Amino acid sequence: MRLLTLIPTNTKIDFVGKRPFAFGLSILLILISIGAFLVQGLNLGIDFRGGVLIEVETNGPANIEKLRDVLGNLGLGEVQVQEFGNPNDVLIRVQQQDGGEKAQQDAVIAIKEALGDSAKEYRRTESVGPTVGTELIRAAVLAVSLALGAILIYIWIRFEWQFGVGAIIALSHDVLTTVGLFAVTQLEFNLATVAAVLTIAGYSINDTVVIYDRVREELRRYKKLSIPDLLNLSINRTLSRTFLTSVTTLIALVALATLGGPIIRDFSYAMIWGVLIGTYSSIFVAVPALLVFKLSRESFSSSNSGSEGEIKS
Amino acid sequence: MVNYPRWAIAFTLIICVWGIVFASSNFLRESSQFLPDSKVRLGLDLQGGAHLLLEVEVDEVVKATLESIESLARRELRRRKPRIKYTGGIRTEGNTVVIRGINPGDLETALERLNTIDRDLVVTNVDNSILMKFTKEALLARRQRAIEQSIEVVRRRVDETGVSEPTIQQQGSKRIIVQMPGIEDPERIKKLLGQTAKLNFHMVNEEADVSVAIRTGVVPPSSKLIYEENAGQNIPYIVYREVVVNGERLVDAQATFQDGQPIVSFRFDAQGGQTFGRVTTENVNKRLAIVLDGKVVSAPNIQTPIMGGSGIITGRFTVQETVDLALVLRAGALPAPLIILEERTVGPGLGADSIAAGKLASLVGFIAVVVFMVASYGLFGFMAAIALVFNLILIMALLSVLGATLTLPGIAGIVLTIGMAVDANVLILERIKEEVRNGRSPISAIDSGYRRALTTIIDSNLTTLIAALLLFNFGTGPIKGFAVTLSMGIVSSMFTAIMLTRFLIVIWLRQKRPSKLPI
């Protein structure tokens, strides 16, 4: 049987040499992300902003215009009405109500009363009050920072400091540009998105560590090779794996995005972006960063000389 | 490599069999007596249901307690002889009840009397004022008791509505989570939980003039002004502050009819019945106000003494209102008001849709990954696919045994695991390929492929696992659900790649003794 070979063996691509271009692209992406974040901000979901979200299945195709009119006149402030998935499915979003938790609950009742008989089934009702919204933001930020911090510490312990710094730069790059993606596209940013961002971080770091492991190994094996050549060698030797894993993960994610239903669609989009950017950053950001921070053989072998014995090839 | 140790073989087999046994009940329609009856618990977003996050306004309990201390203090000083005068009044300031302007000669007696009110009170004096304050511990204990009581009452009210298998638990210091599977429209339950349902009976003060009280704002100190809501209008009443009987003495309440009108009938316990009998005997032809949560429900005229300990509440009720009122009266009053902080309800249709979509996405993702792996690695890709199957079985088994909840983000975690789980296998197989290219014999290539890939697998998986565990610990809602399956997926994928595929390869090597690897 002839096996599928997506990446030819023994590639000799000069990845590290392309770093001026790669760094330029990354800086541009980050600037766009920060710019979009500052100018447009994130389209925060009710998890963080508070408010009411009701998904309702109507009897027969919904008259969105009429619903917008009726619900808009309830005095609940900004009301968004949109079709969701199919013509019988309507998504209603109401902004956070002034007057605390009670007002929020009254809004739910008012909407349900206004919908009356046109509602066949309430598929989803979410109401988040101001207290919880603030807490969820705090918890999400805490979870993200702790996860990033822990990863940094782990890599610091397992490798040299240059690796730790390189990994965190690549990771921040991925997180920033993913948040940037949400700012640019105005896809809804909610709790599930935070989970997506963190998984992207996990995936990206996984990818980076695989290549770093190889760099460490080749450093011990090839004592004469210049550092840029050695970095290129490591990337090329792991290229096939990097590519294959990205492809299998993307296959699963595309299945999730197209077949997993509307609720996790945005989540899947974020993840797909994350896999792409995570793979890119491992090769073009994390590894060249080692050069920028002057990774040298001396700094490496001095502290890791103890484990030299196990790497006979 | 061919000498895969016996214990490792045994371990691998035991884990795989364990996985099959504990995951199996999820795939059977009926439970089998030979298999453990552990099933994956579905989150409310998948099975449909309502999730409510409530907060107990415990500060109200403290406030109410201080108010009662105030009136008890007033009674201790005034009613008992010799009466002790105070010129500065009694007031609650923050968490302290302050009595000002006590005659220095009376201070000692006053302190003595006030000390008998509650042993958790710290009673001190500053000059001519007396300060009464609860100890920190006592306040805390009272708050916790209020939460526990609230949970009890919430449970009783929810149970009375017939919700099956609700989960009601405390979260944090003053919150309650209520999860009700299968509830599609929780408005009625929210309304029931939104009522404190404190029922009190007060005599109406017939001597006071209501219109004067409203105009001047002056009410006799023994009385208070409260209202009855009636068709958008507020009817004022002046009632005595003293509670004749309260709802705690109720043993039963039922919705029923009188002259075609929906009413609630109730029954007191022995002591309540006695008091009620005595009061109604003493006050024939006077009005008795039935007060629920600070509002008058009705104030009927007492026509004859009501003996026997039962009575009725009339009012302008709908049938549903009498049913709900009877229910909250039976279930008892909440010690403090509840507010709804968060609601998430998923209808049965959406839940079923999500499960179907999740299954489909998993299946398609799985098949596509398997096809891709076999195309890339041939026989070894097939072995990786077997490992992937066991990976999913082990995740199901772990979810079942640990009683973890599978949510929609959890399914996303599983699908992602399908994609990422093959990574460990890819790492190993790529390494073996490389070693083959370097001219090694099959056995030695496999051996060193495994050895070299191992550190990388551990490093890369541990970093992801760290992130997943932190997500689990500090995340909420969807983040948690996602972290659960992701971390299980990482652990099981490490096992299947390092132990299971290796086991399969060893068997194959022993059987075939190949001179060339099909990779």
C-alpha cells in the first residue's frame, strides 16, 4: 500500500531565516488586534455583560420585523431580534436592565408575555444579572492568567529560560490575535470563548514544546552546527508531525463547526483559528525567539550536563 | 522492545477491560445485571432543564434580628417594674442597637435586664448609653443557619411542584444553586422562590384614624400602617405591631373553594390553635388582618370565635394563586428574601438537537481522522485508530465512574481530543519512520522511536494538562465542562499511545517478525 505523504521527508526549509518577515507579520497582526480591541471592543455575550437571551421556536416562520417592533416597545432598552439557524427559530437579546436582578427577571417575564402564543418552545433562556457578570469576568481572567503562569513555570523548569520566554511570547501572540479575531469579526465573546482561548493556549504550547524538545535533543547531538542551522534542522525534522497533528485536529474541528450546531459554532471558529495561528507561531515565533534571546550551547549544556549521558544516538 | 514486560501487558489489558465494562452501560438500552449501572450524567444543556443561581439576602436576617432585639429591649425596660426611662430613644446603628439617655442610677438594672435577652449579645455601656451587639461568631452562625434554612425551604417548595430529581446545593457563602432537569419554563418556580411567604395575623387597630395617619404620617407607636394591593389600588390599614399568630404555627394549607371563590384553608398546630381560639374569642366583631410578606391579603371581620385550630384565607385570588399560596405556606417561610442572580434554561428540543449534533460531529471527526491516519501510516495508523477507539471508551468510563457531568462544551472537548489524541501516536510513528530512514532494523527502530518520543509526549501533554486542570479548578460553567473532558482525554490519550499501541505493535512484531516496517 502506498502511504499518503503530505510533507516530503528531509525538507531543508530555512524557517529561521524568514524571521524578519515573520516577525513583521506577527507584529502587524498584534497591532491590528490591539487596534480593533481598542476601537471596536469585544462583542461581549451576556455571560460578561449581563442581560437576557431567549431562543424561541415560533409557530410557523417568525416575523422578525414585527417581533422587533413588539419587543422594542416594552421599554427594556436595546433589544436585538435575529433569525437563528432556521426561519422558525428566533434569538432575542436584551441588554442588562437598570435596577438590578429583579428588573432582569421582570424583563424575562415581560418578553415571554409579549411573545404569548407565537412561542412554541423556549429553547433557551439565559439571564445573567450584574453581580454574576462581573464575577465571571474576574474568574475568567484569573483562570487564563494562572494557566499561562503555570505553563511558563513548567517550561522554565524543564528547559532553559530562553525557551520559557520564547514559549510565553508565542503563547501571548496566539491569545492576543485570537482575542483580536473576535474584536475584528465581532463574533460573540462569551464563557465558551474563554475556554476556546485557553485550549488554543494549550494546543499552541503543546506544539511549541514538541519542537523545543527536538531543539534540545539536537543541541546535544550536533556540537558543531550553528544555532540557526540547528533550529532549522529541528523544525524540519518535526515538520511532518506538526503538519499531521494540525490536520487531524483541524479535521475534528471542521466537523464540529459544520455539524456541531449553532451554539458551539463560534467556539469552533475560534479553535480553528487557534490551531492555525498556534502552528504558525510555534515555527515562526517561538523558535526564532530563541535566537533573539541568544540561546547558546554554553548556557544550555552547563546546567543540563547531568543528563548528557542518556543521549547517545 | 519485543520484551514488553508481563506486568505492562497485564496493566494495559486490565485498563482496557475496565474501560469497556464501565462505559458499556451507556450504550445499552436497558440496564444489565452483570454490568455496573453507571451512566454518564448529562448536563442541563443536553438533557434540558432549568438552572437557577439564587442569593440569600442574609443581611435582611441580621436586620430583622436587630429589629426584634430593639423591641425586646423596649419591653424589658418599659414593661417590667420598676420601669426604666431612657430619654435618647432606641435605635439600630449599623450592627449595634443603641439605647441613649439612661438615668445613671438605673444603668446597672438596665444592663442586667438587657443581658437576659440573648446570650450571644454583648451588652456594654458608654456613659449613659447602652450598646448591644452580636459577637462575630454569633452573626456568622446566624447567617449560615439562614442559608441552611433557605435551602431546606427551597427544597420543600421545589419538591412540592413535582420536579423530579432537583439538585439544590449551597455555593459560596450565601448562594444556592437549583438545578431542575426537564423544566422548560421555570417562571412558576421562580415566582414561588421569589416569595418569602412570611404569614402573620395582626389585629386591626380600629381606634386609629387611617386618613389622619396618612395625612400626618403619625401612627400610634403600638401600630403600623400597611396596605392591601387591590386591582392596582392600595387600601391602607393600621394594625397593631403585635403578631397574634404567625405562619410558623401552620401545619397544613390547602387550596379550596368557598361559595365558588378560590380560597386557602389552613390548620394550626395545638399551640397556634389555642392562641387563635383565644384571640378570636376576645375580639369578636373586630377585624383580623392576614398579612403576607408585609402586605395585607385580607382583613375579615371576626364573626364568631374560631375554635378547632383551622381557618381560611379569603382574598381576590385566582385558582393558581391559591394553589401557590397554599404551597408556600406548607413549605414554610424563607428566613430571608431570595434574589435570582442567574438563570439558564434549555428546552428539551435544543438539548436533543445538541446531543444529536455532538454525536454527529464526533462520529464524522472520528471517521475522518481514522481515514487520514490509515492513509498516512498504513497498519500503524490502523493501530492508532484502535487506540483512539479505546481513548473514547476510557473517557466515557471515566465520566461514568467519577460521576462527572457531560455538557455541550464537554462534547467539544471530546471532539478536540479525537483530533489531538492522535498526536502522541503521530510523534511516535514519525520517530520510528526517521529511525527506519537512518537504517535501523524494525525492532530497534520501534524501540528507539518509542524511547525518544516519550519525553516529548510527556512534556507536551503535561503542559496541556496543567492548563486543563487550572481551567477545571477556576473555571465556571462551560469552561469547567470543557476542562473535564479535555483533561480526561489527555490522560487517556497518553495511556493509549504509550501502552496500548505499543502492546499492539509488540504482538504484531512477535507474530510476523518482519524484516521491513510498512511505514
